[in-house]
Amino acid sequence: MNPLKHVAIIMDGNGRWGLKYKKSRNAGHRAGLNTVEKIIKETINQKIKYLTLYAFSTENWKRPRKEIKYLFSLLEDFLITKIDELNNQNIKLKVIGIKNFSTKLNKLLNLAEKKTFKNTKLQINLALNYGSKSEIIIALKKLKKNNQIINEQNLTKYLQTKDIPDPEILIRTGNTQRLSNFLLWQAAYSEIFFEKKLWPSFERSDFKKIIKKYKTIKRNFGSI
Ligand code: FPP
């Protein structure tokens, strides 16, 4: 049976769900947050050690200001109301991406990371203002600055995921089949699952089905 340490998710479809059921994209983001909580529970249940969630890409700044503001206010509320609960459950929170948000949000994110730093049950990587190409370029610049040889091992050391195993599973909900600048390096050998359901409709049972399917896949890593 295939080992499973890390699941990465592109949580797509909030906007469409919100428009379809509540006539508001933002309502879809709120509903999406409920799914986040459900999936965290199932990740713990499955004894998976790392969960990476794509919450805001470097390209998402192109969205209307009102929607961006709402997303960040959701995230602030989440951090304020849930961080102690996450901490009590021995969950570590780490941000991947560049933290250049409001002073309030930056502080909340730093505090959440500091508070949960030593936790060991599950590590949640929140990809925020994250873009894989820019992550790789930053890593290459550091390699050059430190006069190091360019090879896989050295480059990996400078990625934001440096201490995290590559995801064995990458899920994208929302019936769209692309990677959208997410973990391009780290997902080189991930099993990719494109899920038709929109993120707010994605259930624990859907997640469990994907895990079950993954466990049966013959993973060759280029061999036969
Ligand atoms: C993509 O759906 C989703 C996002 C850009 C935001 C994801 C955010 C959440 C799930 C809530 C906040 C999360 C945390 C962890 C606090 P979309 O808006 O692109 O959907 P669409 O393709 O239907 O327009």
C-alpha cells in the first residue's frame, strides 16, 4: 500500500458555488471555509502529517478589491477564533508564500505560526500570496548568492517547503484541470485528482474515496 504523508489541495469553485446557491461569490468563500474544517478533521483521521491548502495565489490579486478584502477578513476571523483550537489539537500552521498583507493579518499569521511551531500531529501549510514560479526563482537567486551548485538537492533546500515531503496526492476541485502555479516543483510525481465538485460541496467521503483510490495506484517513479 502506498504511504501517504502529504496531501495538497487547490480549493477551486467557491465563487461558482456562491453564485449558484447564494447569489454571492463571497458566500461561496464562507462555505469553502466550512469544507476546510471538514477536510482538516478527515486529514487527522487518516493520520496524514501534512496538508497544503492553496488559499490565495499571487494571481488572485487581480480579483475585485471587495472580494480580496472579504477573503482576508475570513482568514482573520479564522485565525482569531480557531488558532487555540488548532493549537490544542497539536496542529502546526505554516504559511508558504509572501506575507505582505495588512499589518493586522501579517501579525495574526506570525502569531499563529509562532504559537503552533512545536506541534507535531498535523502541519497545515497555508499557501497565501503563493506562486510556484516565483518560489523557484527566489530559491535560484539564493543558490547563486551563496555560490552553490545548481542541483535538485540544493534547490530544494531553498524552497519554502524545504522540510516538507513532496505531496503524494494533489487534488483540484471545481472541474478544472490545471495546476495554476501551485507546487510545480514539488508535484513532479504527485498523483493528481481532478474533482468535478466545487470546493464547498466537497465532502469527507469524497476525500476518503480519493485516498482509497490513491492507495491502489502502482507508483513507478519512472521505472516499470
Ligand atoms: C478558489 O475558488 C478559492 C479561493 C481563491 C479562495 C479559497 C479560500 C477559502 C476556501 C476560504 C478561506 C480559507 C482559509 C484557509 C481561511 P474561486 O473563487 O476561484 O472559484 P471559482 O473558480 O468558482 O470562481
